[in-house]
Amino acid sequence: MSFWRNIAGLAVRGVDEADCAECPAGLPGEDPAFSTAVTALGAKLAKADGVAQEGEYAAFSDVFRADEASQNNIRRLYQLARQTTRGFESYARRLAKRYRGCPRLLEDVVDGLFHIASADGVVTGDELSYLARVSELFGLSPLVFRRIRATHLGAHAEDPYVILGVAPDAPDVEVRAAWKAALSESHPDRARSRGLPPEFVEVAQAKASAINAAFDMVNRERRSLALEGAN
């Protein structure tokens, strides 16, 4: 995964002004404030589980690749920042303020941090809390964070979004359409109309119940999130 290559691709395509109306000019990798913030966030993530290992810098540099002239400075900053997690919220707020008009870029940063956290094969609870807090400070919704987390760690088989076959941050209309399509496909009447034995009808009934329960759970979660956002 190359974070900088992804950013360069956005620049070549020309980011929609509606998505990046207030972003600083030029590539983020050429912005010292951006480089400083992501370096500090990556380094402090390495300390989030209590032990900052040398190998974690390799995972960081695999994602957030600095230009050759800046590598020594980036590494020095990383080594200094990884001594403690203190101050990570300040860096996250600073980055969020500077790139508030470019949420896709902030999503990419969280995505890159997940890559670093999972480099050793285990993402601890402390690391997840750190990542969730960074995402929150970036202004990303819990559903966006849930999607990014599922991309790296996989979603639980009983996750309602997995059952419905949609992303956690899919629009309401897309969730409803997926629910209707899944329910239609799994409806017990279809099994009966195909002449399948009773046990197949029972399976279809159970599946339809699970689909309806998943849809109800998604609706409850979204109503709860909407109320929290209004308060």
C-alpha cells in the first residue's frame, strides 16, 4: 500500500472542489504541517499498546513514504514522537482543521494508520481506541470508522451490514434497497414455489428473520447516531 501514490492519484484526477474546497494547495506530502502531523500520529500509535518496536517504523514508512531529502528529518521526528502517546490529540485536531474540506484525505490517513497497527498481525484494544479517537477528532462518522476497521480486520459474521451486504456508511436508500433484495431472494415463499422440502423452507424462514433483524438493528443504530449528532 502506498499512501503517497494514492494522494498523487487524487491530484492527477483533480479532486472535486466540493470535497476539497479549503485544502492547502499542492500535494499533502509537500506540506510540512501534514508530514509532521502524520509522522507524529504514526509514531504515537506505535506506543499506544505500551511498547514501541523498531520494526513499526518500517510499517510507517511503507505507508507514509517521504521524499529522499526528508527521510532523515522524518525518522528523527518519529523517534522523538514515539516516546509517548501524549499530544496525539493535538496533532489530530491540527490536521483535521487544516484539511477539514478534504474528508477523503483524512480517511486515507486513518486507513494508513490501521495498516501500521496491523503490521505485526495483532491490533490491540488500546490501538483500536487510539484509532477511533483519531477518527473522531478528524470528524469522521462512526460508520466510516466501522467500514475502515472492517477493511483491515474483517467484519463479524453477525454484523448487520455483513448480513445485508452493504458498507457501514452506505446511504439509507442503499441499505433499504439491499434489505428488500436480500429479503426477496430469501423469502420462504420462494423455497415453497420451487417445491423444496420443509427443512429448506425453515432455513429460508430463519434467513429472512436474520435479514429483518439486521435491518432493524441498522435503523436503530442510525437513529441513535442521528440523535447523538443533534445533541
